[in-house]
Amino acid sequence: MKKQIILPISDEQIKGLNAGDIVSISGVIYTARDAAHKRMDVTLETGGELPFDVRNQGIYYLGPTPARPGRIIGSAGPTSSYRMDKYTPMLLDRGLKVMIGKGRRGQNVIESMKKNCAVYFAATGGAAALLSNSIKNCEVIAYGDLGTEAIRRLTLDHMDAIVAIDCYGVDQYEKGQDEYLSSL
């Protein structure tokens, strides 16, 4: 059964999610990829403020393609999340609760997720055009000079994803692989 998630999210909701759960996500989320993460890191190191309050919020690792006429956004598929691993713990320590992307995460991120009660959702790679149908509003809020990697505020309406890593550190990528190998 699909679990309904509305962002921003609370620790109680996160604690009710388990690796492998299928979710439908609605609400406001922010986009950020490599260049935006690096810029946020530099901003924090120099005592500046982030361009949005990350507390109880989520980041979708996304760099959308340009929107076709009459569309809110172009293709909106996830990017490989490991590229943000260097920067993720600093955001989790400041209250980030949700990340959406694709692929595995490093142990440093998983430990920080456990410490900060956060969750990582995997969106289906290769389904970027389909995922864009779940985006009902899109606005660049920071780093517009980065083009596709600018930070955007999105409004999601029932975007499907899977709990890839829960707040307890259970990793669906490992769990699924173990289940498969034990069935051989």
C-alpha cells in the first residue's frame, strides 16, 4: 500500500517509513545539484545564510530540461545522489529531512541520516517526462546563473518514489540485493 507524504515532513512521519515502502509525495520541495550544493557549502563556510530554510524540508537532486511551451517544467528525472554526499551531512545537521535522487549513498550520509532522523527516496531513473507530470509549480529561487542547476522551489502533487534508505539506516539497495542472493 502506498504511503502518502506531504512536505514539509515531521520526525514522526519519517519514523513510520521503512526501506522498501512505496510513497506518493506532495508539497513543496527544493531542487539542488552539484554546483548548487558546492555554493551552499561555501556560503555556510563563510558565515552566510542558505537561500532557503532547510529545516523539515526536502531536496530533489534534479536539473530539469527546459520546459516546452505550455508546460511548467521539462523532463524532471533524478540525478545520481552520491555526487552530493560530500555536502549532505552539513544540510542534515541543519534540519534537512528528505532527499530524492537515484542510486546509493555513502556511509557518511547514512550515519548522518540516522543521527538527524532523515529519509532518502529513490525516484525512477529513466522516467523523467513522467515524473514532470507530478510538478505543479516551479520557481527559481537562487543561483539563477547556474541555469539548469539553479535552486528551484517545486510543488509536487503525488510523485511516486521508494524509501531507499530509512532513518534507521536500512538500505533498500543492500536489502534487495541480499534478498535476491538468498533466493538463488
